[in-house]
Amino acid sequence: MSIKAVLFDFDGTLADTLPLSFNAFKSVFKQYDNREVTNEELVAMFGPTEEGIIDANFANKPSVQDAIQDYYSYYEQKHHNECQCEEEIIHILHFLKENGVKIGVVTGKSRRSFDISTTALQLDSYFDVSITGDDVVQPKPHPEGIHKALHTLGIDPENAIFIGDSNADILAGKAAGLRTYAVQWLSTCQSLTYDLEPDGLFTNVAHFRELLEKEVVIHGPKWLEWAKQIQAIAQTGLTYTQNEYDIERYEALRDLSVDILANYTFTDKEKIALTFASDLGYATPKVDIRGVVFRDNKILLIREKIDGAWALPGGWADIGFSPSEIAVKEVKEESGFDVVPVRLLAVMDKKFHNHPPEPYHVYKLFIRCEIVGGAAAAGLETSAVEFFDADHLPELSLERNTAKQIRTMFEFLEHPDKPVILD
């Protein structure tokens, strides 16, 4: 199942706010309760909101309300100087938003404290839901907050993951039935060991990004989708309209789509117009056909000269050829093997898979073929021909195929009766 929502803890996970929180607590415990507290003692108090921690642990009960107000004053005043959000974490949040993944926060912080932090760090616009300590009866490690977040988002547990830095986070995520990951990637975290084994531990943000890139359906940036839709509307309109004023309007729309691409890709407008906005007739997706060939339980890949990476033999569908004929022709031209088509394995919409963004809407057809002759030989566009097993794939040409797609082809080898995949 693909990841449709990521729920985060906040302190020690999204923001390095624990040192500031510790200092604010130490200040009010010293001033109002005449008591020195350590970081370890404070972590042991965590669970309730800041108000709950002070109320439950102060001996000087008449000073509780003053201490609470001073805690928040200290926390807010020092926030801008003592806390910055890691750039890599901002990039993660951008990546999730761009690809339509819901982002939630489930934190023990009070709503007041959470709002101070998200405003100071300019994070509030990223979150689709936030559940604070004020919004639950039972704080973590109870899963109430996670259940509330998922209910608000309309996401099932199998389509979400939970990320946190504390033992309570891991217990809550597991109790909610989510894949739950521990992080130790900021200067301070609450726990270094856990009562339950997390599904993974990330000590740097880059490794978490790798997980997301494997399991998030990448849709590409919004501006690219807008440009493609505007271009399709313009092309179809120019095909059917007879009205000279509408022709001017559709030509203006086509120019706008070219301007969008030129602005974001820093590519010459004339080049974009020739490749992206020169088609005639009703706008339809392009078709990419890949031949899937096995020998000795290994899959045939060719190395592309254009990027030095590997791909299933194949390419754009040509006018006048059937899909099967294209598969046979491409395998011969790129690998040297003579093949016959056996069956269609999959029809995939490229936008649902982790390919780099591109200006075309593309359907990919994967056709199983069997070798009947020929020998391995590179072609005009290829530099090498080899067979690989599923566990030792080379660097792949991601514009043409992903590792997940290649491994899916191996599933057809292991299960010949597997139904055709249709996106």
C-alpha cells in the first residue's frame, strides 16, 4: 500500500525545540518551586501538556498559574533565537505536499505551545491536521491522538505512518496499527531505547527521504500538471473551433503553457513550443511500450547511451505498428534478440509511479516476449545488453522504468497466471 498520510510528533521530531522547552521548565521550577530539575527528570514528566506537567509536579501549588504564564513567556521570547527548523525537514514537508500526501502532527504539547512554535518556525501552512495534548483525554502512549488524526484525514492505518522520537511515540503508533519509525536526527531526542521495536530508526533525514521516494506516488509539481492541462485544452480547442476569436484565445492558452514551462525549467521557449506545444488534433496521452524478456530467471535490460543507465528495451509507439509489433521491433533494435510477443502484463499511467516529472502524460505498456533467435548486440541508442536477477539490479534509467516496476515484472515470472495490472 502506498503512503497517503504521514503523522509526525513535533518536539524532537519536526523541530529541535526540546532544549528550549527544557530551559523554560527549568526556569519556572527554579523560580517558583525552588527546585533544580534535570533533562532526564523532565522527560519522565512528559505526557501531559505543559500546564499539566507544572500542575502535577509543583510542590508550590499557589504558584502554578504564574509559573505556567512565565513558562509560555519564556518559550515564546526565546523561540526565534534558540530554534530553527532544519532545511532538510522543510524539504520533506514540501515533497509530501507536492505529491498530495496528507501531513499531520500528533503532539503532547498544548495548543498554545504548538501555535507558538509553528508560527515562529513558519510551519503552520504544512499541516492538514494537528492533534495536541489539549485535544485528547489520554495522551501518548495511548493511540487516541493518532486515531483522531486519521479519522479527520479519512485515511486508513495501512496507508499512514507515524514518526516520533520518544518511547511513547513508538508505543502509540504501534497501538494504533501504523508502521512506526523512530528518529534521532536532531540535537536532542527524548528516547534512545524503546519498549517495542520500531519499524525503522532514522538518524538522518536523507534516509527517511529515501523511504518516502520508494513508497509515495509521485505526481510531480503542480505547475507542470497545470501546464499540461492548459496545453491539452488549447490543442483540443484549436482542433475543433471555427471561431476566429476562440482560435486567438486557445493560441493564447497554448502560449501560456509554454511560458509556464519556460519559466520553471529555464528552457528556451522556441524549443518548448516545438516539442511540447506543436501537436495537432485531439490531445491524448503518449504511449511508451516496453518488452519484458526473461532468460534463466533473469530479466533483459539495455544500457541507454543518453544517460548511461539501464532500462527494459522499448520506446514510443510508432504510427502504423501495433503494440506487439513495437515491442518486437524495439527489443531487436536495442538488444539484438529476436522475440515473439506472449502477453500483456501491465498498463501503467506514468504519473502514478516514481518517475521524474516530464511534460507529457504517458501510458506505459509492458509486454512479455520470448526469445526465438538472435544474439545480444547493442544498438544505435544502447551501449550494453545484459540479464539481471531481481536482487542485483543496476542503476536504472528512471525516466523509462523504476525498480518497483522491474520487480513487478518478476512477479509475473513467478506467477504466470497473475492478472494484468491496470492503473
